[in-house]
Amino acid sequence: MSEEKKEQKKEDFEPKIVGFLCNWCSYAGADLAGTSRIQYPPNVRIIRVMCSGSVDSMYILRALLEGADGVFVGGCHPGDCHYIDGNYKARRRMVLLENILGTLGLEKERVWLRWISASEGQKFADTMKEMTESIRKLGPNPIAKHWDL
Amino acid sequence: MTNKTIKVKDNDIAGSVNDFLKHLLSSGKVQALLVPQNMPSKKVVFPVFISDPKKLHADVLAPILPASMASLISKMTKVQSPSKPIGVVMRSCQIRALIELVKLNQARLDNIIIIGVDCPGTFPINTYTSFPEKKTPTHFLVEAFVKKSDEAEKYLRTACRICKDPIPTNADIILGFYGSDIEKEILVEAFTEAGKNLLKDIALEDEKEGKGREKAVKDIREEKNKKRADFLKEKEGMKGIEKIAEFFENCVNCHNCRHACPICYCKECLFDSSVFDAEAYKFLRKAEIKGLFKMPNDALLFQLGRMNHMILSCVECGLCEQACPNNILLMDVFIPAAENAQKKFDYHPGKDKNDKIPMIVYREDEFLEVGEK
């Protein structure tokens, strides 16, 4: 990476976001945003998972330790989970994860959990815009520059 | 109810407890016992599984916890419960761990009779085996206990020094040292039907004064709670990537802490798998992005991942810290994290075997601030 790029200003900083989207709702929502040609920032790298409840906190921690600036987890709306209660469990995991983020000294705003249904292409695009801007304000993940982990 | 007592003969506490335990074995009330016993060298005490009363030389007060008793019980009950009663002599932290393993479907309590012992604390294995004082560790501890002095305090493991609760809960019977003159008598109290049955037909004396125990238990709990609160306050600043990176700097990724932990039970741990092996170009790419990175490169992820997986059930036994070959003071980070996490879910590991592990249950109307804003 060039020195020039490293010293970019905060406003030009392009956050890297890892997005875990559930197969049944959020991934389909993102797909709809695409097929509907709704524009949204390209900062998110999407990984399709079967359920938001299958996202072990370890995946999120690994993304952050490897230098991702933010992690997004998308699931079905409460009550709509394809597996009945995966998203409720994802929510509990997120509460537990906040605790570990605190130990690491990371802002809990770097990890987002949102409910996006298959029909909410617009909401997916809006959420991505909102999250990208929010992470841009927070600045780069301080862990990214640590090589001693 | 009046408590019973075991009379201590000739100041021989261990011997008097052994007479009681031998009686349990020879009367057939328990088929076997899992109990800490002196090794032939007399240098160290390990748990033994014993059925022959003649060979019993237990030392239930020896201040050492070489292995998790809860994990040992998990080993022998996970597949099938014993058909006859087995007595297990355990300290409070290990009973808490056993209750957690039962919730995690890793142990069964049928025909397991828990004989809890009041715990005045334990020393690290190395301190125990090369004890600097003239007396044996057990004598030293008992003397300090009788004198109510804190001279044993400096040898205690951190986890013991700030123990959550040294008095066993969920035991069938308790052998009580707090609140009795242990050079003369040891309290025996039964809490369950199985426990009462155990004490039936055994010639034990009634306790003379009933109140001493209650107050002593309250006092020691208060004292330990205060020490724990002070510790939490002292370690409040142990967070932030700079401090955490330095804290785990010496971690060699040996996973001893995981092996020692009674809660870490996964047959196949993610960190033993080949998930973190990758093609050389991926390592190269990461080096090019960062300039350099430390190897082995997943030590911190291991620590945080383990923390995330077991922290709600953490019973604060401190065996992870004892197992660390590089003396990383794991309690400094794990106890504050456990305290926060358990508070958030109002969960008390080891309190009640009917409680559900927070990660497998939910309510629709909780934590609404997480997720949708």
C-alpha cells in the first residue's frame, strides 16, 4: 500500500465493511436492491450465510482483528426467521459480543445488526449508505494497524 | 434442623474426615468416591476414584486443585449415568462448573452424590509442590485458618483470593469448616434426600451451637465479595487494544487454558482445525497490506473467541490461569468480562441446574435497542 494512501484524510477514508446476510431475507433484499438498480456504496463485502443465527461471534471478531472497519449482520424481521428463532438468538449473541468489543476497546457501533426482508431492497441500500457514513465518521479500525496480535 | 458434626480425634482432621468417607464406602452407601488423595510421594494431591475403603488416604483440605473435578465427572457420566451411587468430594467452584456442564448436556447428576467441602482456597500447583514454609501446605493452611490469620493469603491463587463463594451450593451434603473449631469438630449438613440418606445410621454427634456456622458463612462471603469488588475495580482499566495486545503477548497458542477449563467441552475446537491454514499467497497478501504480522497469528483471536464462548458459564475457578505456561494472569481479563456478561443476562452460573444457558433461550421483547434502532 502506498504511503500516500495511508495518510489520506478522514473524509476520503473508504471503510471496509464485511456483511453477513441471511439467505432467506437480507441476501434476497440486497439482491433486490441490485436488480432494481438502486445505488448504494460499494464498501460492503457481502458473505451469504444461511441464517443470522449462524453467525458465530468468532466470524465477526476475526473480521475486525483482520482489519475490517465495520461488520454488518442482516437477518429476517423478528418473527419472520426461516428457522423460527435464529434472529432472536443472533440478537442475544450481539449483546454478548458488545462485551468483548468493550474489552478490545472497539466502539460497539462498528457492528450492526439489522432486520431486512426480501422485499426491502430500498431499505438495504439506505442501511448501507447510513452505515458507510457512520463508520467513515468513526474513522479506520484502530486494530488494523496492529501487527502484534 | 440441628447440624451433625464429625469429632476430630487427636487433631487429625484429614484422618477424621477419612473415617467418615471410609464408612460411606464400607457401608455401601456409595459404590465409589472421587476424592483428592495424596500421591505416594506425598508431594502432591490428585483426585482418585476409589472403591476400596482400606486404600483411602484422602486429603480434602489440601490447598490444591490440579484438575477440574467437574470435567472428570463429565468424563464418567456423559455417556451413561452410574447405576449405583457415586460420591464426589468437591469444592464450590467445581460444583458450579458441574452444574454448568449438566446444563450443557455434558454431565449427569443421577446417582452422583455431591459432597461439598468448604474451601479456604488453593495454591498454584508449583507453589504446593515446592512449598517455601517449613510445614506442609495443608498444615500451614489449617493453622492459618484456625488462627484466622491471612498468612496463607499470599500463596492463594488469584481466583481463590477473590472467590465468588467458598461455601458450596447445590451439594447433597456439606463438610463445613467455617464456623466450627476444626481442630475439634467438622460440621456435616445434609441438604437433599440423598444427602440425608447418606447420613442415616452414621454415629455423628449433634452440633452444640447452631448459630456459629451461619454467621461465619455470612462473614466469609462478605469478605470474599469485598475482595472481588476491589479486584474488579482495580482491573477496570484492563481494556483497549494496546493493553490487550500486550497482555496476551506471551500467549504461545498452546491451548492449555482451554484444556484446563471445565466449561470448554467442544470435542472439536475450531482452533484445532485447519480453518486458519491457507495458501501461501494469502499470508503474503496480508504481509504486504500490513508490512508485517506476528506469528502464530491467531493467538488473540483464540483468546477472544474462547472468552466469547464460555464467559457466560465462567465459574471463576481460575484453572485456565493455573494452566498457562507463561503465567498470563488470565483472571485479570476474564473475571471482569464474566462479571459484565453475566450481569447483562442476569445469569448466575452454577446456581440452579434448571436455569437455561442464555444463548439458547430468548424473549421476543428483549434487547430491543440491539438490531433495529
